[in-house]
Amino acid sequence: MMNRRGLIGASLVGSAMIGAKAPRAEAAAEGSVKLEGPCVISTWDFGVAANQAAWAVLSKGGRALDAVEAGARVPEQDLKNHSVGRAGYPDRDGHVSLDACIMDELGNCGAVAALEHIAHPISVARKVMEKTPHVMLVGAGALQFAIEQGFQYEELLTPDSKAAWEAWKKDAKYQPKANSEVGDYGKTSGQLGTPGGANNHDTLGMLAIDAKGDIAGACTTSGMAWKLRGRVGDSPIIGAGLYVDNDVGGATSTGVGEEVIRNVGSFLVVELMRQGRSPQDACREAVERILKKKPQAKAIQVGFLAINKQGEVGAWAIQSGFSYALCDGRKQDLLLPGKATYQAAS
Ligand code: ASP
């Protein structure tokens, strides 16, 4: 059964409607949000600020790859964001460990996983892509590479995140809690609303199209709060957390990464778009695939966000509360709820 909140707003069609009050969307056409020219989209409400940084690059004719790196760095340095970058919630043992990947229009890609002490994993991922023959570096090796590349070694555990971890340790139960309502972050503020975290995992997944029509993507997260040390989710894995094919479009994901990895989610979305499915329909199919294989996944959150070569945007999530931010030459701060496929028990 559809969740009403999840249906609001995804029916905007064309420039006249972008930014207008969203109508009820029962009759909405699939994949009907269309951006024009250079554009960027991101997961969650903190994507609004990330998009604005990306737009500063795109609006000057910059490359999509530069735009997504600039955008991803915004939540990475936001001390109020506890699910990405510096100030991310730590693992079970108190280590902040970060995952990120980046992919360009040529299919080049780079990634880091379980990277500690470096505040901008997305920029390290780009260096892996550009300076090494590899795609992914992890853990101590990723840190060593980052230091060699001139990145600064820092303590990433902030007093707020440390306090949340200390509070969690009293019960020490590992229980993913996703954004369950739009507004957990204070809508467009990009800030967690509840001290200690109303939610304890999210990701900035970003896709951009530049003036040449080239597509690039970036994905960055601190992963699941209180995870086992060494746990890596979907976000740094090309094909799972992010995939770009310049002939077709791009996709990214957020939510419990284990379920996304099992279904190679972002690659699946892009392949479905290649077969002619709209971005929204492709995202929905990827969510349905997860639920079909594992019905108990309806209790957790996974969301996909996609854009095709024509600038059509779509999203779909298991739970209501998933939102995504859109930006093009007409509007730089539009936030829409992603559609939900599952009515969460209230
Ligand atoms: N996908 C991320 C992970 O599993 C977390 C999230 O986006 O909620 O690490």
C-alpha cells in the first residue's frame, strides 16, 4: 500500500512546475521530474547544500566530475552531519571510518573504504582513480595513500559524536535507524534534528550532468553507526552505491548497504534504464527486487535515486521519509520526497 507522504511532490513536470506547491501525485506520470541543461541531484535534505556547491562548478561550464567532488565535500565537512565525513558516528569501538567512491563519464572510477582520519574521503577516492592503476583502497593502505597524497591526518570523532557513542554503549544494540520522516534533518538545513541522532545512517549520493551532457557521480558516507570495525557498506562499491554510464544515466543509493550490495543496486537501476525504463520505474524495480528476495527488508530503509541522459529524475524507497534534492538553471534548492513502496506500521 502506498504511503501518502511518499506520494507527495514527485509529479512535478517541466520548468513551470519546478518549485511550485506539489500537488497530490496519484495520477503522476512515471519519471516525470525533468531537469534542463546542466543539473545535479543528491540524496537527502543535506543534498540541497551539496547541490549548491556542485552548481557553482556546473554553472560556470565546469565538468560534472569536479561538480560532484565539490558537492560531496560539503556534508563531509559539516559538523552537524553525523552520517557523512568528519563528525560521522563511529563504529562499535569508537573509530570513525569513512567510505566513498566517484565515477566519471568515461567509466573511470575510484574508491576508498574503511578510511580513518581523513576528512574528505571523496577527494581521496578521486586520487585513487587518477593516480593509481587501482579502483579501491581500504583501511590502513587507503590512509597511507592519502597521507602520501598530502591529505591531513586528523581526529574525526567530534565531542557530539563521542557523546552519542558513549550513550549508545549503555545498551550497545546494533539497530539501523534510518530517517523515517521527512524533516529528521530539519528539512533543508542539512542538520540532524535530534541530539544523538534520530537516525544513525545516511549517505550523500550525487549525480551531475554538465553543459557537455557528460555524467559523473559521487557517493560518501560514514556508514552504519556502531558497525563492526572493518564493516563496509554499499557506498564505496561501484555498481552497488553508485554507477554511471554516460550513454544511459546514473544511479546511487542510500540505506542499509548490505541489501544494496546483495542486489548490485545502482548497476541494476542503470541497466533497467538502458532497457527503456524511466528512472523512477527503474528505482522502484530495484527496491522491489530487494523486498522480493527478502521480505523482512521492509523493516529497514533503502532508497535509490537516478537520472537518465535526458535529465529525467526518479527515486524510490522502501520507507517514506527518503528525500532528494534537485538543482538546475531554474532552481537550486528543490527538495522532494522519494516514493515509498512500503507502508510502515505506525
Ligand atoms: N548505505 C550506507 C551504508 O550502508 C548507509 C546509508 O546510506 O544509510 O553504509
